[in-house]
Amino acid sequence: MSPAPPPPRDTALLYRDLHGKDPELVRSAKGSFLELQDGRQILDACAGAAVASIGHGDKRVIDAIVKSLNTLSYHHTSRLTNQSAEDLAKVLVGHKPGGLSHAIFLSSGSEANESALKLARQYFVETGQPSRVNIISRHNSYHGNTIGCVSLTGIRSRRKHFEPMLLKTITQVSPCYPYRYQLPTETTPEYADRLAAELEAEILRLGPETVAAFFAETVGGAAAGNLVAVPGYFEKIRKVCDKYGVLLVLDEIMCGVGRTGKFHAWEWEGVSPDIQTIGKGINGGYQPLSAVLMSQKVVDGLKSGSGSFANGQTYQSLPSAAACGLAVLKIFETDNVLENCTARGKELLDGLTRAIGEHPNVGEIRGRGLFLSLEFVTDKATKGTFPANLPISLMMDDALFSRGVSAYSGFGKSTVDGTVGDHILFSPPLTISNVEVALLVKVVQEAVEDVFSRVEVIKAMKST
């Protein structure tokens, strides 16, 4: 007989799921593992949400934060700055990667993307093009939690409660999702051409003189599970943006800062953005820290007008957060984190491919570096999706967790079109070891075999 479930916890916290069971209590974490209150060790195979880039409990980062707090806890940025923020900006953009020249530091990915939205708009106001009010983003995308960011987001489940409030100046075009949407008759260049033509058609529909920016995740994250663009896609998108004077804004909150094996995910694509957002991995989970990086062109636009970005926030350039970012990036260098990501990412992809690549319900294993997803189907040939009332991703999440692995099940039913489709995402610490990768592959294989042998899942497959 199974043990009785524990009684509901007496809590004043509003949990994410008010209908499900209470979340487990974590009492400590070290390296790639979380320790729960009951002593169980859980391999953090999602690094929270692609956050714990250098693993948990690194004393070098903690000491840097404590030192910063002992020296300077806070100041306002209207007329003051601090050395940690100055140094972090130099490390990130002092060498002008891809033409990016300046940074502002905030506290979350949502704040960064909201600020990027405002920056794109203000750039055109300052340069004498105030009619540019429209923004284009993509379906199957996620950009954050504010009203502006939800307006950018292309997932119905995240938009539905707020639809009447969302910005009408933001529209969406198709993502680059070849597994689902590249036609059987299309070559890869033809598919990229079609998507670029769709963006151009949307710019023309809105009126080129009204479009400010195109927002995209360089590698799609939680919404549809690690969508990697086909070769040439971003180069064609960049050309369309340049043709009509539209800013290219790349959201690398989840996929940036080494997650794909290069510091910037756009380094794989042969293009660079006008504005970029980063977060998560730059702070490693030790302090709230995100950034907006911008090109000299954008800065010059601000200088040509008011000379000020209308975007001050309370914890902008927080000294302890900047010190945290510096310490994390130093560890990237001293511990060869990017090299480890590349090696372990290949091991993880190869291992998953060998273990479950031929499984009839694993439609695709995709991603880059240590940023990989599994998309599940009822049948490999038809790419059929499971019924909306059968939460395959959550079942897989539970099967993994019960075996000591924490994965990221995203937003449940959303992978294909925001309503149906299942995937699960792996984004472990970039410092994960080869032994831990092997453990992860073993557990994933067991979980896949478990979930797809269950009676209700077999029944659903037979009925589709």
C-alpha cells in the first residue's frame, strides 16, 4: 500500500499551483545537486530555469557578494555609480562584441526585456521617427512576466487571462521550428526564405515607417523547447530588418551567457543584434541580475536627442549584484566553463540519442550546448500530439523527479501551438561532470520507458 500523502502545508506563500501537491522544501544545494528536507539528493538538470550556470554553493561568488555588501550595499544611480557595475560593463561590452558597446544592469529577465522594448521605442523618438510604435515578435516564444513582456510572448496559456490588456502594437510571426513547420517539399534555404518573407510581409502590412523592432529568442527556450534556427535564418532576418530600418532585438535571457557553448548564442548565427538582453546565467542564481546590451548606434540615437534613457529602476546597477556577475564571469575563465559546456553538451546529446533516439514517442532531440529538449509524439511518422487532457510533460517531470532528477517541463501543453504538444527541457549547470551527465541519461531513459508504458498513455496513442 502506498503511504498516505502528507497533509497540506500551513503556508502564507502563494504557490504556483494551488490545485496540485505542495512543492518540496529544499534545505541546501551544492554543485549540481539539491538536497531536500527529507535528505534526498536531486540532480538539478535544469539549473533552476537555466540559472545556476556555475552550480550551487560556490564560495568564490558568495565571498565576492559579502565583500561587496560590507563595502557598499546600495546607492541611487541618478548621479552615482559603483566600481563593480563599471567593471562588469567593461567585461561584457568593453571589447564591443558584435558592435555592442554599452550596458544597463537590472534585476530580472522581465525587467531587461521590458527595458529593451522601451529602448527600441525611445531610440526612434530621439531620432525623429516617432511613428515607429509597432513591435514584431514570434509565436511559440516567451519573453517574461510584465504586461509588455507578455504582449511579446507567443504562448496562449500565458496570454489568455490578460489578452484585453496586452499591447495592440505588438504582433507575431512564425517561429523557426523546422521539425513542425518546414514543408516536406522545402529545402532549408527555402524555409528560411519563407520565414524572412513572412517578416517582411508583416512589416509592409503594418507600414515600414511604423515598425520599431523585431524581437526573437536566439534559441527558443521554455515555450517550445530549444528551437534552434536553421542555417541562414538569422542572416536573412537581419537583412529584412536592415532594409526597413527595424532594430533587431535578441532575447538571450535563457540561451545566452555560455548556455549554447558560446558566450552569446548569436555567435553561431553570423549576425549580431542592435539590442540584446541577458540574465539567469550571468548571476548563477546568487543575486538577481540581468542586463540590456546595446550597440553604439542606439546610444548615439539617445545622445542625439534627450541624452537620457527614461528607464531608471530602484536596483539598477546594484553593487552586490554586479559583484556577483563579475565573480561568475571570472569563474567562466578560470574553470573553462565554456569548454566544459561544449564537451558535456556533446556527451548529453550523444547519450540521449543512443538511449532514446529511436524510441517511438521521442519525436526530436534538439538544442545546442547544455540547452536540450525532448519533444514527445504519439508516433514518429505522423508527429501526432497527445490529447490536451493528458499532461505528458508533467508526467515525465514527475517520473524524473521520483528518480532523483529535476528537469524543466516548461508550460505544460504549449509546444506545438500554445495549446497542444509536449516537451521537457534540460539545462544543467555548465559545470556538470561527465559522471553526472551519464546519470542524467540513465534516468531519462528509465523515465521515458516508464511514462510511455502506462495504460492511459498507451490508450491515448491508440485513439489518435
